Amino acid sequence: MLQSERKATEKLEETSKVYDVAIVGAGFSAIALAMNLLRVLQPPVSVAIVGDNPGFGRGTAYRTDLRVHRLNVAAARMSVYADEPDDFLSWLGSRYGSVSPDGYAARTDYGLYVRDRLAAALRDRDRAFRIDFIKAKATSCDLQIPPSFGFKLDNGDTFRAANVVLALGVGSADIPAAAGQIDDQAEHRIVRNPWRLSWRSRVRAVDTVLMLGSGLTMIDQVLALFARGHEGKVHVLSRRGLVSHSHATRKLPPVTPALGDSREISSLLASLRAQANATQDWRALMDGLRPQTQTLWQELNSEQRSRFLRHALPWWNIHRHRLAPTVHRQFDALRKAGAVSVHAGRLSAVRSSSAGLGVQYRERGSGSERSLSVDWVVNCTGMERSGVAQSPLLKSMIDLGLVVPDDLGLGIAVDEMSRVVGADGLANEGLLAVGQLTAGRFWEITAVPDIRVQARDIAVALARRL
Ligand SMILES: Cc1cc2nc3c(=O)[nH]c(=O)nc-3n(C[C@H](O)[C@H](O)[C@H](O)COP(=O)(O)OP(=O)(O)OC[C@H]3O[C@@H](n4cnc5c(N)ncnc54)[C@H](O)[C@@H]3O)c2cc1C
């Protein structure tokens, strides 16, 4: 280590606060972990939760205040605690009286639920624990001695922690266009991050808007636009132009599929399709598959996983990530009324013109170049195309060899216990990850029913170390 670097490190060690556990990220995954830690850690313990988003626990999904934004998982499956499945239902019941376990609550209510439960957990244990909520972005990490992790924050502060859990969520994705194909002058009409809620207030009611991506992020943004009285046309462009199906209005019990021995993607899919056709409602089969998905994914080799992503991902997404029936009906009505048109094709270019933006795309099937004149382009491809490239923190950890991207570029490499695997191929006992960052290992780890189990298991593992 150079003398200047050593001095900088010594200075950091002198001035930094030191924690037993730091959770970096402050969305649902981080708060679910903190709540599980409060249950299993023995005091005295110090915990830091570092988040750059206002509203700890709300994260990207639950900080909306629009009631058109509904959960896409039934209330009965949304408890924050894996071992108390009815907890969200009882919270809803205490607020609204009788509620249906199969209903799809407003996401804003879910954010309030998480906040309430966190507050209650802190009230119960606050004297025994030190929990600091640090409102900042962690921008870089370095290794400290004795083995601990040092973090720099975007407000200039630093801290250290002996154990770290990365809970950074999905991040955002770049617009899917080749370099040089987006005019600089077009930038002021391109919304690269639709989760910055302020963008909608800049859109005039008559404007024509193009949403890139046709997943759940797009549905959210379209409904939010029309909820504020939008009258202009909305175009949606994605490679295949597929939109998620609806959940069943009358839920059937899950049907567990037979998976057989072959792990070849084409035969697996063919078998699932045949079983779905023989089932009263294919959704019951998808629901029956869900508890087996993590195991099935881990039985696939790297080539099989990447074949799945190449060939089956869009179909998986629309069957697996379904919409609340009311949400599906609203979107369908907008399509039928001609207010929203969905196109299948590949974006070629975004050009600036005196009239606004000219968007060119290559139509799927015909291969013809098509164009659309729009006022705004909104990038809704985030959830579908997340990765580690956008995070300066992860980049610094990759530079140190603490973190490596997983084989498929979905997140970072972790072992079966969610411990982060470094460049040396070894799992780090003191560095873990929760949520979507671990999708390369677990795949089915984007929603509450899966994250809450992972959060509980990580909390138990950390409690054993402390
Ligand atoms: C629109 C939408 C709707 C959804 N609906 C449902 C649903 O109905 N049911 C369901 O089960 N799941 C749903 N999900 C899935 C959802 O992703 C999970 O339920 C859960 O909210 C994921 O939380 P997270 O904490 O892992 O990620 P996020 O919510 O993305 O939180 C991560 C947080 O970490 C912060 N962060 C990132 N990097 C840093 C850094 N370097 N320093 C500090 N902070 C950082 C981010 O700003 C962010 O606030 C939905 C997702 C979205 C996007």
C-alpha cells in the first residue's frame, strides 16, 4: 500500500463510525432484513441502514402514492415475516375492516405497513440495539484492517462495518440503442429513470409518449399518466410486444407440475406447456411451479440458464409476473380505446426534430424500418434489464475483487447462503446480498414471498456470527 493510501485509510479508521452490521440499500429487502435481525440478534449490537431514497422500506415499488398502483401478489402472500403469513392481512384488517386474502392492495398501503411494522419492531427492542438510519448513497467501499469494510458516502461521511449486506435492488438500465443512435439534443425529452416521479409533471396532457419496454414498469407509468388526465397517445415498444397476463379473478388451488428428469429448456417448456393445456387454468400450474423454481433454476447449468434467458424470458415474464385483474382491465380498456398502442420491434434511433422526437425501430417479423413521432421517450426497461454496471459502489467492490458479476450478468455471484463470492472464488462470510442482486443464483428472488425467506435466513446466519 502506498504511504498516501495508508494515511487515507488510517484517517478513515479514526473518524468512521463502526457497526457490527451495515445494510446498504433501504428498500423492502433491507428493511425486511433489519426486522428479522431485530428478532434474532442478541444485544449489544449496532446496525446501520444506508439508503439514498426517502422513506425507508418503500424502495422503488412501494413509494408511489397512487392508488391505481396495486400489488401484483395477493395480500395473503405479502407478510413481511416468512413465519407469520397473515401479518399483512391483519394489518389491512385493522385499517380497513374485512379484507379478502386474494385481493391486491394498493402499493402505497404496503409501504405504510412496512413502515408501521418496522416502527413496532424498533419500539420493542430499541433500548438494546443501536440502529442508525443513514440517508445517503454509498459510493465506494474498501477493505479495512482488522477485516471490515469501509464505505464512503455521497455526503462526504464514512463508516465501517464488520458485516455487510448489500440490498441495492435492481438499479436502472440503459436505453437499448447502439452508441451514437440517440441525438444529444433529444436528451431533454428522454426520461431515463421513470422512478423519478417528477417527470410526469413535465408532460402536457396532449403529448405523445413512447414507453420503451412492455413490462410492469410500463404498466405503472401508463396508468399513472392517465390517472392525471392524459389525453395524448401512448405508444409502447418492446422486442416482442408482449404484455403481462392477468391474475385469475377466481383463484384456483395451485397444481404442482411434474418436472421429469430432463433439464433441456426446450423439453422442459414443452412439458410445462402440455401440462398447462391439460389444466383448467394455466395460472394454477404456474402457481404450482413457483415453490420449485429456485431449485429448478439451480439444477440448470450455465448454458441452460442462458438459453432460458435468450428464448423463454419474455414468455416467462408475462405468465409469471401477472397483473392484478383491475390493473389488467384498465390497461386493456386503454388499448381497446386506441389510447395505447403496443408495437413489437427493436429500437434503432431517437432523433431530435423541430416537432419533437423521431423514433425509428425495426419491426419484429417484417424487419421493416418504422418511425413514430413523439414528444417523450420513457425508459421502462429497468426491471427487465437490470445489472451491476450502473452502481459505482458495486464497481468499486468489483475493482477490489470483493464482488464479481454472476455468469449471466443478472446481478452478483453468491453462494447458496447468499454469501458474496469474490474474484478468488471464495464465499465471504461477512459480505452477503439480498434480493434481486442474487437473481443469478436463485432466479425467483424478486418478490416479497421469496425475499422475506432470504432475509430471515441471512439474519439467522449473521446472528450466529455475532
Ligand atoms: C413497480 C414495482 C412493483 C412491484 N410490485 C410488487 C408486488 O406487488 N409484490 C411483490 O412481492 N413484489 C413487487 N415488486 C418487486 C419488488 O422489487 C420487491 O417486492 C421489493 O420491493 C424489492 O426491494 P429491494 O429492497 O430489493 O429493492 P428496491 O426497492 O429497488 O430498493 C433498493 C434501494 O437501495 C437503494 N440503493 C441502491 N444503491 C444504493 C447505494 N449505493 N447506497 C444507498 N442506497 C442504495 C435504492 O435507491 C433503493 O431505494 C415490485 C417491483 C416494482 C419495481
